[in-house]
Amino acid sequence: MNRKLLVSFVSAVFVVGFAFGALADFDKPVIKEWTEKTTDDKGKVTETPCMSIDGITVHEEDPAKQPQPQVITPGTESAQDKPGKAPSDAIVLFDGTDLSKWISTDGKTPTKWEMKDATMMPVRGSGMIQSKQEFGSCQLHVEFATPSKVQGSGQGRGNSGVFLMGRYEIQVLDCYENKTYPDGQTGALYGRKPPLVNACRKPGEWQSYDIVFHRPVFENGKVVKRATFTVFHNGVLIQDHSELTGGTGWRGHHSISNYEPHGDKGPLQLQDHGNPVLFRNVWVRELKD
Ligand code: MG
């Protein structure tokens, strides 16, 4: 074998090796294949290829083996002047009626957030608000409007935040013609991951986050499965199954927290950052990890 051929051969082995290495990361399904033969009245034999994946036949119709998905009633879209409705299987945390599902972050005292025209908002010195119910992995819908009267710049303009499990922040900020560091702008996993695009609407307009969150898993004090976020901002994908490499807690201008072990569930929190950001139409659907 000449040298050129040998290099090609070794390269090919590496490529195949890497390919197998990558494949090994997947959970391997248990596949079984067989052929079912049927004979009609005229003696014609038909052979149908069959396959099962992890014990379930492809296109299985027996509900005991492959149940039908639960039927739910989908919600309605929001308009600027009217919030939409949550899907029928969602836990509604705020629909403009009252703040009964919310409490202050000490978990005991009533929230000081106020309601105004069927929206809720922080007021001076109110602190963050949190849901009484706790959640782990979930789908979350939340709508917000940064102040129409623009004040401040950078992180000081329309700042709030959506905190999953009371600790992982998706930034809320008015980034409409307002520059700040990319990993702290609207839809950023704060300090960890900038959004894919800036999909901000104008100050004062209603905007939405649709979030699919999978909680981190800890074993013996160490993270063994990191949290992931998929986020749509005003219907635009801005976090594409982003894996959170650690915490999002602010420790200084160029430093954020690491993962710290915690339980399977935590409250949803909305931030009071001193700016009167409005919220409406907040609902959650719990997901399996
Ligand atoms: Mg914030």
C-alpha cells in the first residue's frame, strides 16, 4: 500500500469510527422485523413486511399497546387588544381575573404586584412575583409589554425576566432599537446564550414567549442532564433546544452562577427589575422529563 492510499485508508477508518461514536450516543431502539402472509379467496398470497420498535408494531391500533393521544381543545391566538385563551389542558396562572395563583418570593406573604386593565405588573419595591404552584419540565406561554413610554437604555429599558424553577432566567427586555450585550437581550438565556434573532416588537406592544423547558437532573450533587430550552418569541424560534451549561444568576458584570443541585420542581417567577413591564395570559402545561 503506498503512502497516499494508507492515509486515505486510515482517514476512512477514523470517519467510520467517529460515525459509530456519534451513533453510540443515541438510545438504540429494539427493532424486530417479520413478514406476514395472507391468502385471499383465490389463493393469491400477499406478503406484508412488519416491524416493531421497542415492542410496538408500526401502525399498531390496539389502544392497550399504543393509546390514542388525549383529545384537548386548543386555545386561541392573542391579538394586541385581546389576549387569547389557553388550551383546555393548561394550568392557567393568569387570565386577567385575579392574582390568586401568585405570591411573593418568600412563599408566604401576598404579592405587591398590581393589576391594571386585566394585566399584572410590578410596582416600586414590590419585588419578584412567583406562582404558588411549582413546576419542573413544562410548556409555558407568557405575554408581556415593555413600557410604551421609553426610558433608560441597555439593560435599564423594560427589564424583567421569566424564571423557570425560580432560577433559570429567560431575559425580558425592550431591545427594540436598544443595544445591549447579546447574551442579555430579549429571549437570551441570561449570560449563557443569545437568542437566534432579535424578534422584538415596539415598546408598548404585546409580545409572547412560548417556551418548552426540560429541567436539569441531578445525581449525588452533580448535574447529569442539563436543562434545555426551546423558545419562540412572537412566534419566531429564538432558542433551538438550547442546552443550559449552568445557572443564569447574576454574580457581576461578567460572571454568572453555576448549576446548584435542587429539587424536581420550583415556582415560575417573573422579575421586578424596577421597570413597569406588563404581563398577561400566562399558562403552563406540565411535561414529562
Ligand atoms: Mg431580567
